[in-house]
Amino acid sequence: MWGGPEDEKRRAKMNIPMTIRRLRRIMPLRSPRIAVAAAATLLGLAALAAVADLQLSPGPGKPRAAAQQTSTSGSTSDPQQPVLLASEENDVADAPVSTAGLGELRPKVHLTPASGWMNDPQRPFFLNGRWHLYYLYNEDYPTGNGTEWFHVTSTDLVHWVDEGVAIHKYTRGDGDIQSGSAILDVNNTAGFGADAIIVVATQQLNGVQTQSLFYSTDGGYTFEQYANNPILRHPVDGADFRDPKIIWEAEHSRWLMLLAEGNKIGFYTSTNLKQWSYLSGFIRDDLGLMECPELFRMTVDGDPSRTTWVLATGANGFNYGMSTGYAYWTGSWDGTNFHPDRAEPQWLDNGSDFYAGVSWTDPRQAAEEQLRTRYAIGWTNNWDYVRRLPVDEWAGNHLSLVREVHLKDIDGRLTLTSRPIDAIGALEGNQTRIDERLIGPGETWAVPQPPSPAYRLRASIAQDPSNPTREVRLKLKTDGTHFATVGYDFAHETAFLVRDWDAIASQLTEVYRQVRTVHVRPHNGIIDLDIVVDRTSVEMFVNGDEHALSAIVYGANDANGISAEAVDGRAVIRSMSVTRLTPAPPVR
């Protein structure tokens, strides 16, 4: 993926087909119930618009690959590369929302840059007692274009140290530096020394994307360019060909690379990270422009005798009632092709703002634990409105909290689950607890307000059997006028996150105001919510780790009020806690 003014314009329209976007302007969805009622209509229209609009270019100025019209089950044998499509003009205004009346904006416990632009995180590695994470960075935003790799380190994936730019843009040939993979080359397969850090990343120059190799012999702090770059060119100039994700296949003694090629994920192999051979392609015509792919194997419910493969990608989920997000399939990998268990993708996070996700394992753990547990982080934003968010010295972007990920069998379907890593607990401070509270029909209960803009709200909610509520709503960041709403609809068994009344929603697109929901069943009549609130975001985890909903949310003047409501019946708050989170700014 990429960032900067030129490429942001190119990306701005990938999220929602234009036909649907225009329809949504006259059909605003203001509650979960309306969203459910409208879903079938919108999805039907989306299907009609698919050929004309789902394969939109990301914006003017640079072309992208056409989406080949093939089976949604994922063709894996056609070696044909995508062809070129013309761009369409971006119809989203560029002017950012004013910061007036919003108070301070920088998050307290999420990773942000000191200034400029950030987007895609790159899969981290662990070396010499520290995690090394890179993210795409543009110090020249908004006047200058292009991204480079900014380096941060951490011992716990919660507290970060800025290490500066590790790979600079426009100084090493072939343009800026976009997403890719950082690899610890333990066996010196590339010939730059044992334990050299090898980066294979996309470079883009004049609209042409190629793959280049960089190497570090000082632990990933500085990189040199390989003399024979680029190591891989796309046969179709200007077509999408980027975001290499590389893993080592021990059973084949080779490296496997996934590349995002428009509506296709291409698979390539190499023994030395320099010369690559094409294997196959996984093609979709229902997910728009796919980005940042990855492939990994996990055990199901931690059972070593039951493993499966997961193929994941950044995707446009409007055909499935989603915005953009981290889509995935479980299935099998036979060394050449990926075979999904089902055609329909699933989503790691059903909110609007978890994108360009990457996942990894901890090499300090035993092999069995590495198959059971992964970790993930994503970009907390959405290309539909990213350039319109209020900004100050930094561009309003941040990364999600790091999550612990497992693969579970939930209601007969293999599902990736996620929750904040345990290390987040080190930030928890003063806590207010409520043991039990009955909320009557139409009653609003003022929850004790947290003393800081970053806090963790945990709640176990249920219906009163004598007069069961249909919905329980928790209003966050409320000042009496502006607020975001999270909660649970017992009638439809859906958790929801709504921000159509937050402090900036009226000035943004309908995509921003769209209700986000996920189907989840109560456990013995109880729904557990674990909600991490920061200055400009909400990350909600339902029933422990079963499902997640994440979104950017803006309060007015740093408003921090919380209230709870019951709709058409009585709700029981079986327990609730509000816990202050200690700020964890990066060490600059």
C-alpha cells in the first residue's frame, strides 16, 4: 500500500462503489435496526454495480490493474497477469474537517508519528531482546508525495521507541518505498550474512511498481540497496503489483512470496530472495482492490492434531455489508495453490477502521504455541475519509493496539478471534467498578466518567427476564450533543458501533456514518464487552475475543462522558468497570 497526496487520491475511491455511495447520500443509516433493514437492498444494488464500480481505480493520476471476471471461489491455476484499466475521478472532497471545538487530538496509548503521515504497518521481527516494527511514513505530508520505512522498537509491543527512517524514499532509485516484508535471514540464503535483515518491498516510480531488495547488517537500523534491483518486475507496466509478503516454507526449503495484483493474489517462490518464479494466483471479482496479503498456518482451538491454513488480504467488503478491512479464508495450501473452505470471506474486525493488517508469531515461544497464537496490528483508518480527518502537526493516523489472535471453531465455522495483548494491562490504573445495575425502559444511566481520555470499559450485559430489553446502548465521548454508541441488539443478536452523532460525522461521508455490526450469540444470555477508548478511536471486543469492531471516533472538546440505556424493556448490567489507561507515548 502507499501514502502521500498523489497516491491518496489514487486510493480514495476503492472503498465504496460510486452508485452505492450516491444512494447512501439519500438513505442515511442512523441505527442498527435501520441498517439491518437496508442491508439487502444495498447489497443487491452493489451486485448490479459490481462490474462498473467495484473495480474502480484508486483515483486520478495513476492506473491500476483490471479485476478479471472469474469465480469467487478463488481460481488458483491461471498464470495470466492483470491488464490495465483507466482511472476514474475522485468525487470525495479533499478539505480536512476543522479542528475547532475538538480539543487535543493525539491518542494516548496508540502509536503515532511525531509529525507527518503514517499508514501500513510492516510485519515486525524480534531480535536482540526487542521487537522491530516499520511503518509507511511521509514526513513531507501534505505537500510532498511518497512513503518510506520508519522504524520503531519495543520490548512489550505497548511502549515504543522511535528509531528514525530506516529506508528513505527517492534516494535509492525506483521511487518511494511502499509495503513489503522484513525477514531475519538466519541461514544466509541471500548471501548478505547470517542474521542479516532482508527487506523486499514495492517501489513505485512514474506509476510503475516493482519489487526491490534492501539489506541490513546492523540489526535493521540502516539498510543498503541491492545492486541488481529491482528483483521482480510486472510484465504489465502500470498494473498493481505490490505489497510482497514473504514466509519460509521449511518443508520445501524455499521462500514463498504473496503479491497483491489488483483482484489477484499471486504466489511466487525463491531459494535466495533474489530470483523469483511464479506459482499460481488466487483471483476474486467481488472484493475490489486487494492489498497486503498474507498466508499462515494455525491450529484450531489449540489442538495440535488439527491445523489449517489462512489466506488474508486487505479488501473492499461492500458486497458483504462491510467497509474495507482484513478479509480472510481458511483452507488448504498444497504447495502451489490455496483452496478455500468456503467462497465467502470472513473479517478479523467488522469495524470500519482496521486495515492493512499484518500478523506474526513470537519466536521465543515453542513451535506448538506459535501455531496456536499469533499477534496482529493494523492501520486505524479508512481510505474513504482519511484525508478529511482533523489534523494538526501529524496527519491524524495511528495504528491499532497489538492483538492476540487465535483460530477457533465458533458455531461450526473456523474463525479468527482477537483481543488486546495482555501487556496492555500494564497501562491500567485507577478503576471504578459497578457490581450490578438494573436499567429500566427508556432510562439513561450516567456511568462514572473516567479521569483520562484513554480508558478501558468492561461490561457484562443481559436482559431482565421479566421485561427483556431489545437493545442495550452505551454512549461514549458524550457531551450531551455529540457521542458514539456501542452496544448489543438482543433481538437480532448483533453487536454494533455507531458514530453518526460524533463531533465530525455530519461533515464526512456516509461511509463514516455507516453503522457497523457483527452477529454474535450471547453466552448463557450474557454479552461481554471489552472496549478500549482513546482520544480518536474505539476498539471493542465482544465475548472475550470472538469478534471485534474498531473505528475512529471524535468527541467534542475532549468530552469523556459515558451513559447506558435500555430500549423497549429492562437491561441488567451484571458488572462493569471503567479503568484509566496510563499514557504510553513513543520515546522520540
